[in-house]
Amino acid sequence: MIIVEIISEPIESFQPQNNNSQNGAELVFNGRVRGVENGEPIKYLDYEQYEGMAETELRNLANKACSKFPINDLFCRHRVGKVKAGETSLHVVILSKHRKESIEAMDWFILELKKHVPIWKWAILKDGIRVPSECAH
């Protein structure tokens, strides 16, 4: 099963109803906003999306992950709008038979999401200046 959502309110964790006794691994990732961007304290991150396309690309990426890796379920919520330090901006759950495939799929999925899904983030510094936020790793 695949569920992807782009939402503007605080993220609630997925609670998979896992009746599949074949799943031995449930890997959960929560991406949280740090209070500092490039050494500067921030008020919040402001996430923007290409409306309509971002969710489609996220769903395509989830389908590709389920085809590429032996995983059974992938659930993803990505937040847009203002997200304060300490709050979750990305929540992903992957279920699989073993942990190794979940870990590999999660790493791949998040890297590809950052490359291909049209969601951009801006750091709003304490003085109100808006600067692009980029992840260089």
C-alpha cells in the first residue's frame, strides 16, 4: 500500500494497521526543522510546492521505491507552509520483510525526494530575511 500526502497543518504520524505478518520491519523517519540555518538562528522554514505536480511526483517516487526495493508499504506526509524549529516537516514509514531493505529504500526515497519533488524551502531568519535553504549532503 502507498499513501502520500502534502499537507499544511502539523503532521500526525501514520499508524499503519499492519495485519501482514510478513512484515518484520517498520522503519519510521521524521525530518525535523533545525533552529539554525548556515550558522544563523531562524524563526521557521517556509516550504512551497508546485501545486498539483508535487504530490503527483511524490506518488510516482513512492511507486518507484516499491518497485525498486522489496518493500510492502510506503507512507509519506510532507508539510508545506511555515514549520517552526523542532516541528516535523517530513514523515515517512516503510514496511518490509527485513530491516535492510527498509533502510536502503528509506535512504534512496529521501534522497530522490529532495532531488525530484518540486518542494522548496526558505529559511526565515530572526531578522525576517528570507534565504533559500539547501541541503548539500
